[in-house]
Amino acid sequence: MKPKQKLRHVVAWMSRAEWEQLLEHLHSGQVALQTHALHRLSAWRGRFGNSTPVAVESTANLVRCQVLDRSGKLEGDDLILLYGMALTRCVNVILERKQGRVAKPLRHLASKLNIPEWIVNIRHDMTHRKLPSLKWCRKGCEFILNWLRQEYWSRQLNGHLIEAWSSSSEEDEDEEERCKRQEEERAKRQRDIEAHKKSRELLISYEREQFQVYEELQSRNSEHGPWPNATADLSWILAQIKQFSCESSDALVGALVQDGFLIPTGEQLESLDINPSEDLLDPLTPCLPRVFLRFWFPLWKVLNSPSFITLIMDRLFAELSNEPPSHRSYYISAWISEILHCNSRSESKAVKKMTKERIFVSRVLFQWQDLITACLNAPCPATPFLLQQILNDMDKPLPRATQQNLLRLCRIYTQSNHGDCSPTNTDSSQPVYTLESLQERLGGATHDQHSPNHTPQSAQTTPTMDLQEHLSAETIQERNAALRGSPWSVCTDKVPWKLYPLGKVPGQSEDPSCLMVETYSKLTVFDQQVELDQIPPPNTSGLMQSRTGSDGPLWTHNDLSKLKAGLKLF
């Protein structure tokens, strides 16, 4: 059996004596000796090529800074930039070897290599902040040179390979980081599950107490009056909920927006004597039933901090953007509307009188632009209504024209038309985008010209009926006189034009020959107006052929028959 051979490495120096001499010259502090050492290091880099050790290259850069500093040829600012570049590159190439797939702070990596934090701060100041002083640059250079001598040069001199300087391999670090990250994710997931479970238990206890209070009110026939103050058990539950909201507000909000809590089930509505039928709900203007609002009133009084209100508003809009069923969408919109109503800047006497019934009193400073974006990203039938509330409540309102355009586009997208969402005065200069806009335009014109006591309900008829009803006999006679001698005439029949596609009239045959008229004017080639820049280059043969029959029609009956035979209807 052959003895195990010792692993050998190819190095750039000739002998141990050269190594010791170069190390002594680098730290001698004499310009001549350090310059000679730099020349030897340049020869080493030529032998190493691209595999030059990081410590050798960093040492050469820092010693070169000291040589130029002692030469007196550079000024202070130039020396700061020179030292800063060398220190920054040295710190980067040393610490990046410790980076895994997940980036770590440089201070954390430096502490593992016994590099003080002030060295990392010098590198940070050079790249991001005010330049450090020359004194600190010289001090940092001296420290890094001593650190490299201890961690690399001395170990190499004692026979330890460079791999020992690099500690563990990157693969081991990646595996360690992966296991640590998976463990943290698993622990976080378990904490979230426990927090969600605890929040549901607290909310269920709250509902149980409130249903008992409502049953007592029913027994006294005063369920529609004011609710009594919280009992001792309910106060203890509210205190637990408030403490839990400080620890895990996300879990509490996530449980609140689930069905069975802020989104009531049909059974819960029946228990509160609320008709659960969706036919009685107006999806355009959602509103919470007063009894249901009073049911959750004590909880809102406890959780009325601005941070919690902002958090639950974001969560409600996020749930609304998931296109929930109509029942869930209605109550989510109703809660959003209630929060916006309580946050209103209105200071009328009626509002002050209802302050006791508000779920919170202090005004919340929302991020209005983000709130508008969240509202538009969650389209539903109530979106115009909610958007109108947001626009009215903004601290710095948008221009009136911008508000009208937003509301108009919102109504077009959601296919909803509600009087509260549209501007009170219709601007005649605005273009007509929808049938509703045309109805409003026609209704406004009729209101100004014919009936001063005209109600807005007349604008809800179809635009075809409006046109036919408002055309007087004199107007019809004038238009018929203008069309006399042509194949066209004014239609006075009540025809539902919206049922017919564009280009088709009632009773029209599928045969395209029905579109032929008996009388028509002839247009020859030479009567057509052609732009000069569109005239093709002259062609003698084509010109002689086109001049035949200059007095005849452009299309013959034979050509029309061929076109008709090859026509296909879709």
C-alpha cells in the first residue's frame, strides 16, 4: 500500500525566505523598502493571474496608499479618496465571501471576522455619506494591514493554507441559513395559527354576551332603544380584546372581516330581527342596520385608535377587491361607508347630536391617494357612492373637474347610475359617454325649454322615446320638406331602436339588393377629387384604358351583380 502523498500547492514566491523578506518590507514603514515590496507583489500577481489571493491584492492596495501619502505628492482630499477606495474595496472583497444567498448586514459579517464596526462605518461614509477625515482613513488603513498580517500572512507563514482563513464553505453557510429560515417560517406560521384561533375565541365570547343582552332587551320590548352599559363579563372580554389587538392586530382584523362577525350570517340577522332578504338591500347606497351597528358598538369603542381604523380599512378594501358574493360585498361596503361617515369633517348640529352613536369620534388622517386607489381597485355597485364620500372628505380636495371625471368613469365601469354620485349640474360641454348621460342631457334640455316643473324621473325613459315624444308636428314637417325628393324620410313610429344593430332597420331583408335605390347620381372618374400627392405615376397603357367610357357610370350593372354574387353575410 502506497503512503498517502502530501497535498501540494503552486505559489508565486520562490522560497520561504522571499516570503519573510516581503512581509518585513511591507510593514517596515520606509518608502524605498515598501516600493520594492510592491514591485515584488506585482510580479506575484503576474504569476497568479486571475487567482491572486484577496489578501495579497488588498495588502498591495493599502501599502501603495501609504507610499503615496509619505511621498508628499498628493493633497489631503486626494489622499482621502485614495484611502477610501482602497478600504472600500478591501472590506467588500473580504466580507462578500461570507455572504450567502440571503444578504446579511456587513456589520454582522464583520463581527464574525473580528473587524470592528468603525471600519464598516468608514466604508459606508465613503459610499453614502460625508467623506471621513484623513486621520480616520490612515487609522483604518493601519488596522486593516495589521488584521491581514495576523489573519493571512502569519498563518501562511506557519504552514496553514489560505482555505483555513476562509472559515466554512459557502455551501455549509447556505444550508445553515436555509434550515434557519425554514425554522423561523414554521414558528411564525404556528404563531399566526394560534393568534387567529385566539382572536376567534374572543370574538365568539363577545357575540355570546351581546346576544344575551339583546334577548333581555327583547323581553322588555326595548330592543330598538339605547343599549345598556357593558356588563362585568363583557368589560373583561373587551379588555382582553384590546390587549390582544396590541399584540396581534393583523390576526384580529383578519378574524373580524370573516363571515359570522362583521359580515353577519342569515341566522345572526334573524336573531337580531333583521330581514336577511337581499331584495331589501340597496347595493348602490349600502347602510348598516341600526341594531347590527349597536351590536358591535362596544367593540369599536375599544378599538378606535387611528392605526387600527387604518388597518381595518385597508383590509376591507382588500376583501372587496376579491369580488365577494353580493351579501358579503354589501356589508363590507356598508362598514367602509360607516367609517367614512364617522370620519366626515361635517360639523352640523345633526351630526353633533349623533356623536354618541359614532363608532369613533377623533378624525383619522388617511392617506387619501392610497384610499382612492384602493377604492378604484375594488369595483362593486357601491364604488361610486364610496368614492363620492372619499372625495368629499379629503383634506386637500381634488379639482372639481377631476372629481367629476373620476365619478363618471367609475359609473361607466360599474354600470351604476345614482343621483347622489353624479354632479348636480350637467355641463353641456362635456361629451356624452353613456345612455344615462344622454338621458340627463335630454332631460335637462326639455326641462329648460318646455316644462319648468319637470321632475328628474322623466329623464329615466329611453332616449328613443324622448326623441319621438319631443318632436313637434312643425319640426317633422320641416324635416320632411328638407328630405323631399330623396329616398329618406322622418320616422314617426315608436320603434325600439336599441333592439336593432347599427345599419339595420325594422323589416329589412337579409338580401343585400334591398339596399339598392331606384334613383341615384352618377359619378365619373374625372369628377372625383384626388389629392395631388396621392396621384400615382403616369402609366400610358392604363390611361388609355381608363378613358374609355368617360361619360358612363363608374360601376356597371354587370359589376354590381358579380359583387352581389360574391357577398357573404355574417
